[in-house]
Amino acid sequence: MKDLSLGLKEALKLTLATIKPLPSEEVSLIESVGRVAASDLSSLVDSPSLNTSLKDGYAVASSDTAGARPARPARLRLIGSMAAGGDKDIRVERGTAVKVLTGAAIPPGADTVLAAERVRQEGEYVLLESPAKAGIDVLPRGRDVEVHMPILEKGSEISPGLAGLLAASGHATVPVFRSPVVAIVGTGDEIVEPGKPLAKGKLYARNIMTVAGWCAKYGMKARMALARDDRDVIFRTLRSMADETDALMTSGGAWTGDRDMTAHVLEGLGWKQVFHRIRIGPGKAVGFGTLNDKPVFILPGSPPSNLMGFLQIALPGLLTLCGRMGTGLARTNARLGSELKAREIDWTHFFFGTLEQAEGLPIFRPLEHKSRLIEVAQATAVAEVPEGCEGLPEGAVISVQLLV
């Protein structure tokens, strides 16, 4: 078929070039974790805002400790104490010391902190038997974060650690790309909503549940619906779901059989097809286009083809919608535990498998389970024989996609 001349790289490139991130929204720091920054952010303050103590001890002037030795210790008069966040106005004069707790401001006149274990206290005096250098156990102002220092880059995912850094930098809210609501429509007379009675010849809707789970993993909300093999029913379902969501994904009815109506119904709705069917196996019937400028993905009904089409085309597209530009599944290097053979040299062939920990690199072992559903459920990684390659030998080191 003519449209099968489209290879994976070209199809993915077209997908990512077509999709633009959703508009941004301002959310609290705790809500921002796992989201994608919609703009660059810099620190609004210095942190710490003053020189502070790294330990419980005594703030002193290092010059007062010069020449200290066991036979003649430095003897400093204790004139007060300071705790973290305190606002006491104490100044270290010559021959004096101030007791400080961890996080307390270094009082004027002091330039070092004597850890409690380095000194002994005798009444209102502290004694030190060795000299102390300036700056010991002092955290300078702005050492953790300096005002105007870049903190967050647009397009980066916000981790818990970054949320804490943003808080230290004076930010209470963060602009992030809005997470999409994804419509997932399963088509077919044979599929039934999980939990309902299962009549003879029927199947529970496993595919839409699987891809909805993947959407949830990345913080996207999924709205699921089923439509029997009737053009009018599919038309009304797709139109309604597309109007109420940010992206549309169909499952089943993607090929050329008498009941494969998805692409024809989308044409009636006015979608702009970018491609339909590409040279990958499993998953060749995957399609992509737009409807009212919203991305639409067609996924085949076979479980391995459905998930592979989602992972290779739909997921990178949806992640781009979230602001994660050009990203897909994480990868790692692994060594093949057995040979992988391509069925056709001008196709990209994918293999579900597991990673086995070993000395050096993990070992990828392809799954060959009789049950397609168990194979998909047990897989922890995906390997590929790229287009133009007849196969990969056992022991070859390759890049694999991670499913966990």
C-alpha cells in the first residue's frame, strides 16, 4: 500500500511537528511536581539570606583564636546565644563569643564557628586549645541560592527536589503546561465494559484500560467510552468526546475490513489525516491526524499492536502536548539474550521482553508467551530491529525502551 511507505522515524517526526503544547496555567508548588515548566524561573532571593551557622557551637572572631594551644588556650567570654530565625542584636567584640545553634545567623564581628566538641565551657567562658580559621562551619549568604540565579528551565519536569528549590528561591506558584484530558474510544460489537456481564463471544475492553493507565502514569486524565460497530454511533461518540477533551484516541476498527470504520468516520467529522498505517510491526495500522486542531490517534485492536502503536506514536505525541517536547519512553543499554529477526527488512520490528540483571549490562529476553495479554502485561522493556536490518545477534548491545 502506498501509505505503508512511511517509516517510523518519518511518522514520529510528522507527529511531533504537528502537535503544540497546551496553554500554561499557574499551580502551587505541590501541584507542580511531575508537571512541565512553561517558562524559565530564577531565584527571587538569596538563600540563606544571611551568613548562618552549619553547626551548634560558638561564633567567634578567628583572630581571637590565633596562638591558642593546650598550654595556653584562647579564653573567650560568652555574651549571649542565638537560634535559627532569631532576631537578637548581638555583636561579637574582641575576646567574646556567642553561642549559636544550627541555622542561626552569624552575629556581626564573628567570622567562624567553633563546633561544641572543639571547646570546653567554664562558667561564662569558652576555652579553645587550637587556632580556628575564618569561615569554618559558616554557610555564606546566597551559598545555596543566589538572587537572579536560574532555577528552572522551560520544558523541564518538576521533581520534588526542584519544588523545594523553588520554595527556597521565593516562589509559591509555578507556570506549567496544562495536562491534557484524553478521550479513549474503544470500537467493536465484541467489547464490553469491565464489570458488566460477559456474554458468549464478548471481550472486556482491555486495550482502552491499558492505554488509559499509561496516560495516568504521566499525569494525564483519561475519559473512556465504547462504541459498537455502527457508523452513526461511532460518529456521535467521537464527535462528543472530541468536543470535551484535548486529544482523541481510538482503539480498534483501524484496518481495512468491513467493520473497520474509524478512519472513514473521522473523515466525515473533518479530520486532517497526517498518516494512517506505517512500517512497524506490531502496530502497522496506527494513524495520526488532527480534528479541530486537536491531535487524533488511531490504534489497532490487537493488544500487542494497540500498545505498540500507542508507545511509539501516541505517547510521544501526548507527552509533547504536555510540554515534554520530543520525549518518549526512557531508554537504557542492554545485551540481547537471544537473536532477534526482522520479518521484513524495510520495516521496524519491535519485541516485548524483560530485563534480567547481570554483571555489567542487563540482559534483554524477548517474551514469547502464548497469551498476547500476558506478554503485554509482563513486559518490562521493548527492543527493536531497526528498518534496514535483517536481525540482531545474541549478545549484541542495543538500546531498549523501558516500560517500568
